[in-house]
Amino acid sequence: MKIVWRSHTKAKTALMLGVMLGGLTHPSLSADKADCTQGACESAWANASMATKKAANDFGESYKAFLHKARTELTTVAAIREAAQQKGFKEWAPGTRIKAGDRYFHVNRDRAMALIIGGSAPVAEGIRIVASHIDSPRLELKGRPIDSNQGFALFQTNYHGGIKTYQWTNIPLALIGRITRRDGSNVEINIGLKDDDPIFMVPDLSPHTARDQMKKNARDVVAHEDLDPVAAHGPHGEEGKFPAQQWVFRFLRSNYNIEPADLVSAELALVPAMKPRDLGFDRRLVAAYGQDDRLAAYASMEAAFTLDAPPQTTVIQFADNEESGNVNVSGASSTYLPDLVGELLFAELGNNYRQPLFTRALRASKALSIDVNPGVNPMNPGAWELTNAPLLGYGVNIKLYGRGFNANSEHIAWTRAALDEAGVPWQTTTYKVGRAGGGTLGKELAKLNIDTIDFGVPVLSIHTPVAVSDKMDVMALRDAITAFVTH
């Protein structure tokens, strides 16, 4: 059956009716423009020029290359910093006054950072903030991470972010992170991404031996405590005198000069080792780990690179630990962002700086909080209330959570105008009532008395080892950020 999307709202209503009647049908519908929000009446691919399609595909290629390197907060900050320096950004130091057109970066403990672009107006008159997070669901090694069982050396893990445990078995995993010795020196670990690297894996039961397991509920099939990847197997050395667990410690000592006690002061993550790939014959989709929310981080970074001297000084924030509630000194609930804004204002005002001027600057600011959100899944469209559901390929989402989480109407209208004037495709999204909702980074910005709006991009299979995005949406998000900053 030929699939033609003519109307965002009507097409999704037809999809809902098709599900109710027992079939996933997408009938061709004519659109009444009065029924459509601007830019959301049909897929952004429908009337895109060949140049725009090529631009989206080219953008997707650079996005995939970024995702391949940016697997954890540490490697993401390193990748953004390297890219920023190549674009002429310099490291900002306290006391440096921002002038129009200046480009700086500022790193917070190697795990979070900000890009700063000087605007035409003084910082005292407010700034623009674009915030996203750079951590993704993963497995993490415990402080004493090596155990043995049945001749295997196993990593002992915890988990970061919400996951379906059974999805993390039988997939190749890479070990990435940092070990800090007692003397303060660091050892960077990155094993499993190169073609000739070993990988790690949590072995699952075969169907032949899983009869009892398959009677369990999905959440109980694999316990969180049982997500233990294989690190080594069998005895090693002459006459097999070293069991697998002991051999792993010897391996770390000989190759990295690491002692078992050093693993207590380590941040080691096990992440999917698969390379980002195109999905589908038409190559319009990206299948990759870490798109929640390094998709927004990449789009924000690329938007920052397009800015020259925006109307207001702009801070692009990349925060850590959103998946665990914005905690710790690198998370959005820390004072890193307001401290940075205060430093920028102090560099501008000097001895004339006063605390009320700082709070007034925050009140005059506008913030954009970005995080991906689940797009309509063709296999389970009933999980959405389809009238208010986001579709892949239809552009960015203005999130309307309700229950007090929405931006106020004035800020939404201002944002709509910015998107429409820039020709950016957008849609709205609201979860089914009572299912979910409420921004994570956005609420931290709102606490500072800053008008804040939440954006998203629809993604399939969020919080799984491989999520799926649409290249046109990723590019639209970059353009939406640029429009928000320059409006």
C-alpha cells in the first residue's frame, strides 16, 4: 500500500482508527491547512528539495561520526571540546569579559561543559540558554568489579538510567572510562570500539534451557544484579596456575599499571559497541546508541558553530547525570550554570556588580531545554494518544506536558514565531494522561526564574542499546536552536 502523509493531525487520527479496526493503515488524505500547525502538515521529506535532502543526509553522516566517538560523558566532552577548538573557540577563564562575536568554551570537571558566544546586548540584559544532557543509559562497573563463576571472570555492574534489562544481554559491549590512581594520575580506558578490539557480553540462556525463565514477566527475565559481562575465561599461564579472575588483575597491572585498589576510584562504563548505522533502504534513519540525549548535544554544538554575534550572549550547556536525576557537581541541579552566568556578569560589571543585577539578568533570559522523546512506534502506535503524538520526520517537538510543566503561553508563542520565521518544521507532543511528563533539565532552569521551554525530537526505542532517529529531525533541531537564539 502506498503511504502518503498529507496531514499531521488527520493522518494520525486515521492511524488510530486503523488500529481500532485491527489494521495498521495509513490512508492518503488531503489536508486542510487550517487543521495543521505550520510545518507539521506532512513529513519534512515530502516537499524537501534535493539540496535539503542531501544536506540532511550529509548532516546524518557527521552525526554518526560524532556518536561513534561520544559514548560517555568524558568522551563526549572531549569530542565537543576538540570540535570547538577547530572552529576557533578558546577556553574561557574567569574575569574574561565577553564581547560580541567572542567564542569560548568552559569545561566542568571533564564531564560537563558550556559553549559561550558573545551577543550584541550586555549580559546584564539577559542571555539565551540552550541545555541538553550528555549521559545515556548504560552499565557501570562497581568499585570491586571483578568476580568469578564457573571458570569465568565476570564484571560486576550497576546501571545508569532506566533500562529493560533483557535488552542488554547478548550484545557486544565496549569498556570506556577513566581510572584515577591514588597519586591523582589518570588512565583512560577505551576497549571494544575498534574492529580488532575484544568486546564484552552478558550471556543469556538459550531457548533450550530457558523454559522457566520464559515464564517470567519481562521485568524479571533478567535481574539487574545479573547483568554481569564476561571479562575473561579459563585458567591462564603455565600449567593453568592463574584462574580467570586473577589473570584479569595481572592483565590490568601489566598493560595499564593498575592495581585492584585503583578500581575503587574509577568511572568505567559498559556501552554498546556497535557502530552507528543507517536504517532502511532509503537511509533516512540513524540507528545508534546514545541518542538520548547526545542527539540534542550534537545539534546544539552544530548550532553554536553557526552563530556569529547573536542578539544576546548565548550559553550552550551540556549537562551530566540527567538519567539519574541531574545529581552531582556536573549535573544540572548543581550551581554550575548560575555560577557561570554570575562570572560572566561580574566580568562585565566589575565593582558595579550587585546580586540584584544578577537575578534581573536571569529574569530577562530565555532558556531552551532539549531532550529526545519517544516517537510513534509503527508496531505499537496504541501506546500514544495519536492526536498529540510526535512522528519521525515531522520536525522538532514543542513539549506540552500539562499539569504545570508547560512553558507559559507568551513564551510558547514567542518560540512559535521564531520557528515559523525560520521555516523550521515543528509539531507538538503530549504523553497519554498519567503516563509520563515533566521536563528534567527544564525544571532546573525554571528554578532560576528563567522562562524555559522544552523541545524534543521523536526517537524510536529510547533507552535501548540502539535507538532510531530521523536525519531530517536532527537537522531541524539544529535549525530550531539557531532560530531560538537569533530571534
